Amino acid sequence: MPSGDDMAKTFLSLALYPSIKLAIDLLPNGSGECLRPLIAVAESKVSLDKVNAKLKALEAAAPASTSVAPPQVVVDVRSDGVVNSLKNLFTAAIATALPILFQQPPSDDLTTAVEAVITRCGNPAHGDFQCNNSMKCTKALKSVSGYSGPKAPKDIAALIVAALPENSLIAKTSIAPNGFINIEVATAVLVESMADVVASGVKPPSVDRLKVLVDFSSPNIAKEMHVGHLRSTIIGDSICRMLEFCGHDVMRINHVGDWGTQFGMLITYLQEEYPDIVSNPPNISDLTAIYKAAKNRFDADEDFKTTSRNNVVKLQSGDTACRTIWNLLCDISRREFQRVYDALGVTLTEVGESFYNPMIPPALEELTQLGLTEMEEKMLISKLPHFDIPLILRKSDGGYGYDSTDMAAIKYRLHDLDRDWLVYITDAGQAGHFHKVFDVARAAKWTQKEQRLDHIGFGVVCSEDGKRFKSRSGDTVRLIDLLNEARDRMASSLEERVKEGKTDLTPEQIVEASTVIGYGAVKYFDLKQNCITNYIFSYDKMLDTRGDTAVYLMFAYARVASILRKGKEGDAEKNRVGFDPTQQSLESLMATVRCDHPSERQLAFELLQFGDVIRSAVKDLMPNRLCDYLKETSVKFTEFVTNCHVLNSEECHSRLILCEATRRVMEQ
């Protein structure tokens, strides 16, 4: 067995935290316990000297071992997903078959060799999945001195297969001449999993549950939400839904812009237009027009500008009249924001910039005490060595800006709210700002618990000409108008279908359906894009009934629901008894469902990958992967019902169970 020093350096350098945990269970006769202190290193940064001392003591007490026992790996396909389950099995097998790889100095080749890579087979005739690690292991072994075992990829593959833990997931394996390991998943696993989905619902992947805060949407008070807020709101809500499904404790925070110099000019303008505004508040509905008028006065009138600046000071010091007008503006804006959130089905908790104002001075004082600030041209700034532009923590006039607020906010969220993971969702142009905020927070040791800090930057919504999406007059498009336009176009399309006899929807049903489909089409069209890229906004494309659109997915779901409804009702003329999968016991479902036809098998595989997709989308904060999965599931279902008759076949009940499993996954 290698020394504690060697093992500590190897594992710490590789940072293979999951592999360390796995190896503890795999090494024989409890000798893997000598690795446990390395977990402490990864989690709490214990000094290497202390770890080495513990390792040597444990090694001295560990019994000698001459053989490697078969590893034990618990497989739960329903929660871990089929790909992740296979990855765990083959990673364990590699650790057992080639323990010498875990004793080598770190390298990129070694890292990729010991973590199993599982992909779908290109040709279903060869199997369902492949493990492609044998060639990587061969490459890594070339640099291992003293290794005299097999080195050819095919022979390495044979060692890995022989070391596979006992499991019910894999029916059989075969080794290709190039060393690829073809894997056929046991049909019984597909049958049990489909039955369990119908009986118990869709289970989330098993993950360490964290306290997460997601900061998204964040419109400005006294301005209406526009198309620029579309992406932050939709991406943020989707990430929250995925995190919540996985069992994380999620705070949905709307960091509205309710503080700043713009309120001085708005207060001044309203005081002039409505002298008795405090005692007799007017019915104001068009804040955009008021903002434009106030901005014009501010730019053209020096006296107005001076009064506005004085009103900012009064507002920040708690002046009653200014606070009353400020509250009026906030209330009007909230009502307009809520119209959009209701249309999109989004929930948030508003915690505006003003909330953090009292926290700014003590936060800046702490940073100063830590030596993380400096004075420059009467400004208090923070400029770490790698910063190109500093964070301005206090302006030359003593005022505070976004940098100040964000530093106070991140400290409050990490310490007072005790969040494990912060996610900020804004346009990509703010990425540099937030990474500086993260870096200063880390430098201040506000992240002593190794909390995760992420910024998701998104691209621009563009018109057909590739420029920022605007109205024909050149103005920024109001978000509520954009959503309603999609709804109205969908309503017109449905009315045409009624005239053509393609549907019998009533006028009331058209209103309901066009709202659901129209708003859903906008959300899906945005969400399916890679967050960071710009995209062309097109009503025609997003409302298309074919291709990768919400309309196509909804039609696919409606088709599933229709088949299930007809199956439940039965058909006396065709001597078909009604069958409702949701009313069957787990035992009955398992005894009934079959996955023998290739299209049945492909659909079942797609459904089983839901856990893998969710896990990946959450880990990398990429909800577009879920869109890709949903589209592929719809395609596989369409192929299934095309190739396999459901209602009028001997396998009717079995196929209705597959339909219900599909419906459950799509609904989730």
C-alpha cells in the first residue's frame, strides 16, 4: 500500500473528492479508512502535515491485504438516473481493476482515466450504452513505472468488466476490438422503473441539499418591465424550479432598483405637477411617461437638477414627504410588475436596494479594517491585484452606488441568511462586476464555509436584423405587450382552426388555450437558448406547431393525455375494457408493462434519463438542457405511438402504462 504522503498529495492534487469517498468503500478490509482524513482536507482545509500524521497512524493499524474484494455500490436508477448509475458502477470497477492508477502523480490523463465516461451506443444493435475508459487507462498506464499487467485497450476493458460490482442494472456486456465496453441494460430494470414512475411519481435525483439564494428579474422602480427583463425572469424562475425539485431550500429574491439618484428627479417632478401629492395622491398609471418628462427637465433645467439632488439627500435621511412620494412610486411599480409575474407564473420575494442601505457603512468599515480598500481621488475603492477597474465603494461626494449595495448584500446573504449557494442572473455585461464582488467577498473571508457563488450572464434578445429587440417606433418593447402579442397571435391561429373544422374549441376555451400556449411559447423559446448567446426573437418560429417549440411539446402532451383518456374510457364496439394505469398497484403495473419493442425500449430509456438531465442542468445551471431533453422525449414518444399501436393492440395495457409514465415526466 502507498504511503500516506503519496496518497495525500495525489488525491489532493487531483481534487477527486467523489473518487476519494468511493475509494474508502472499495479498498479491502477497511484499509480505505486511511483516506478518510482527505475528506476533511477537501471540506475544511486541514493542514497537510496533520493529515499525513493521521494517515501514517491509520496505515500502521490497518491489516495487511493481498487481494481486492469486489466493490459494493448501491444502484438507484430512479433517483440517480441510468447514466449516473452506470458511471458509479464503472468508476468502482476501474478503482478495483487498476488500483495502481490511484497511486500516481496527478495528470490530466489520469483524471480522465479513473472517472468513468458513459455514452449512448451509436448503433443500438451493439447495446444501449458504452464505457469508453479503457483507451484512456491504456494511455495513463504508459507512464506508470513497474506496471506489468495488461496494457492493450481490449485487455484493460476485460479487467474492468471482471471487476464490475454485482448489480441488477446491467444485463450483459461485450467488448469491441478497440476496447469500448458495450452495455445492455436489463429489461427488468426498465419495467420496474416505468411501473414505479406511474405508481409513485417522478423522483428527484439524490443530491446534498443546500440553502440557495437566487437573485433574478430585478427591474427598476418607476420604470416598466421591458424585453430586457425577459431572460433574467424566465431563466431565474426555471433554475429555482429545478433546485426546488431537487429538494434545495431556495430563496427567490427580486433585487429591485428602488434607491438612487433617479428618485430625486421623480420626486421633484411630481411635487411640481401635483403640489398636494402627499395629502391627495393622484391616480398615476403611466410611470414611463413621468420618468421621461422628469429626465427631460433634469437634463435641461439646472434649478430642477439642484432641487432633485437635494431631494435625494432628503429621501435618504428619511424626509416624510419624500418617503411618501417614494412609497407611491414603489406601489405603482409593484402592481405593474405583478401583471408580468402573474402572466409568466413567477413568484419572487422583493428585497430592494434600499433594504441594504443601513448595512453598507459597517460592511465597508470591515473591508477597510481588513486592508481591502484604499482612497483614490476622494473615493473609497477596492482593487485587488487582478482587477482592471476597481469597485467604487463610496463616491467622492460620500454617496453609495451599485458596488456598495452589492457588497453589503453579499455579506448579508452569506452571514445573516446563512446561504450555501448564491446565484445571480443578469445580462452578460455585468459578469465582470459580479466576479469582482465575489472575489472581494472571498478575500474578506466571508465565504469561510466554501459557499458557492455563481453569476449567470445572458445574451441579448434581438430583432430579425440582429439588433436589440425594439418596437417599430424604436422604443423598448414593454414585456407585458410582448407577452400579450404572443397570446393574441395564438388566439387568431386557434380561431382559424375552428373555421377550418380542425378543432371544436369554444370562444372561452380559445381564450384559455391561447393564453397558456402564447405565454408558454415565449418562455420556452427563450429558455431553450444557451443563456450566454444572443437570439433572434420571432413570433412565427415560437408559435410554429412543428419543430422545437412549446406548441409542439404541448401538442405532444395533449396527444398523450388523449390516448390515456380513451384508454380509461374503453371501447365497447372494439371490445376494449377501460384501463387506468394510475389505479393499479405497483405489483400489478410491474406484472403488466413490457419493453420488448425497440420503440418501447427507446422511450423507456429516454424517461429514465430524466434524473441525469436534472442533475446536469442544476450542477451547471443550464436549464436549456432540460428543454433539449423534453423535446427528445416528445420525439421518442411520437416514434413510439407511430411504431406501436396502443389502444387497439394486445399490448394495450402495457403501452398505456408507458404513456402514463411519459405524461408524468413531461408534466414534471
